[in-house]
Amino acid sequence: MINVNDILTSNDKRPLNEREQEILRRIVHLYILKASPIGSRFLSKYIQDQMKLSPATLRNIMSDLEDLEYISHPHTSAGRIPTDKGYRFYVNSMNNIEQLSPNEIMAVHGKLNQADNDSILKNASKVLGMLSKFLGVVEIPKLKEYIVEKIEIVPLSSTRVLVVLDLQSNIVRTVTLEAKMEFERSYLHQITNFLNERIAGKPLSFIKENFENIISDTDYSNTPLIRLFTNSLDKIFENNNTERVIITGTHNLLEYPEFEDLKRVRSVIELIENEDVIIHLLDKCDYQEGVTVLIGSELQNDILSDYSLIKTNYKFGSASGSIGLIGPKRMNYAKMMSIVKNVSDIITASSDNNSN
């Protein structure tokens, strides 16, 4: 796994002095705002109230920064643009993430606090895309992580039963089982009570892996309905929903000048259509707490060399997942990190409230 801090030290010929650091921060900031290479004359005017440096002096500093691979020099322009290493320095040197405006906070709460558990993750993806104007991505928690609070067995006919699993965070899973024999209601009631005694409070993954051991020491272990349960473990305890990630805001990316090139547009489409790529991205740096930023080459995928990913994790009851946004490297990182953190915090708080 890549260590994003190593990029600043692995190939450095020397550390940057304070003036170089400040000039580099200004170059990255201006490029994020302008989307065009930054020249020494423009930079001199921009910083004149804080730093009295001539264009000639700035050209020398910028030449040194280019030698150190923090900025690069496009062939068609006299100005400079940040490299991945320059962006990494900029992100690592930020003191604080930017606070959302009151209207933005209201928009997040309005979309998420009123949503039920079936729609909150879809709404979260929409909010990420709406506020960032980039691609909003939400990984759906794995069903196996949820804890079973209660199980109910409801007769549908003499040979069909509906298994209802009440999971933490007010999530309900239903599965229909077909039997070759009839079940009396009193028998279903006994089995329901027995199963609740054995599996309530345990994660689905644990129940599936240990079901036979859980019921092996009782007289019920070889009864018809328990045998039906044992033969249907995959159906009952696995999520058959193929959707693993929710993605919204594709149209947002196409509005940026970085993606006017048809080749880059195709890369956006490939990104959206390849769910495995998104999941792999969200799994990167999963060991890190807080908000993670991966820039260009740090994503280790040629298709994504023009992108950055900002992601964090969220809790959804006993389960967890990742959320994030994907956009061009030229983004307001402080603001985007704040958006991702706020959405994550509200999802987590909402699921905690629903669990109580």
C-alpha cells in the first residue's frame, strides 16, 4: 500500500525553504482557481501585498521548484502547473479543512436527516455530487457485517415461509423458503423462539459460518425447518443485490476544462462503468482514519492519472463503508475534505439514532 507521505521525501534533493514553500502554495492555489499555468509576472502582482518579489526572482524560485519536481512547465505556456508532488505538498501543508457554509450544512442535513435507511446512502451520493460538483461515490456496506436483532418466521402457505431478519439500524431483510412438507403454526413459533435465543445479537457473517455449531447441541438440530435453514444459509445470510457502490454526478466532471479532450471524457465513462475500479479505489488506505486524499499517480491507475480521490469511512449501525468524491486534481482540497467529512458524520449519526 502506498504511503502518501513518502512522496515528499523519496526523491527530494533538498528540503524547501520557507519562501519556496510559500511560493509553491501560492502557485497551487492560483492554478486551482484559474485552471491555467501560472506565470512569474502574474504571481508577482498577486503576492505583492505580502511578498515583494520581482518576476525575475520568482522565475528563479520557480525554476528551482521545477528542478525539484514540484511544478512542471507545459510546452505551450510560459507558466507553471503543479505536479502530483506539488499537490501533495499543498495538501499536507494545509492547517485546517474549510468549513461549510450554513446553507451547505442545511442542504446536507435536509437531504440526509429526513431519509430512511433505504435511501440515505443514495441521498449521500447525491449530496456529495451536488456540493462538490464532482463525482459522488458511496460504497454500500456488506450485509454480512450487520447484527441480527430478531428473526421472525411467517407462514405464507402450508409449504412456504417468509423469513424476516430485523437487523441493526432498522434494516429488514426478507427471504422466502420453499419446503416439501407442511409446517404447523405452533411449530413455527417454537423454532422462531429457539432461533432468536441462539442468533439474536450476532453478526450475519458469524451466524452463517457457525450455524451448525450454534444449533448442534439441541433437539431442534435435526428438525425439518432447521434442516431447511441449514440448506439455505447462502440464500438467507448473503446479499444477492449486485449493487456494491452508488455513483452520481457524472455530468459534473464533463463541465471542467480538464475534460474537454475526448480521450479524457472516455476515461470518465470507463471509470463510471467499472465498479471494480471504484471499489478498489475506496479500499486504498482503508487502514487510515480520518479523511484520506490520493492524487494522480498515487491512485496507481493510468486511467486515473488526471484525478484525485478524497475519501473517508462511515459507520452504518454495526456495518461500515467508504464514501468519497472523485474529481480533477485541480480542486479545492480543503473544501472537498470538509464535504466528505460532514456527509460521513451525518450518515454515522443517523444510523446511531436509528439503532437506539
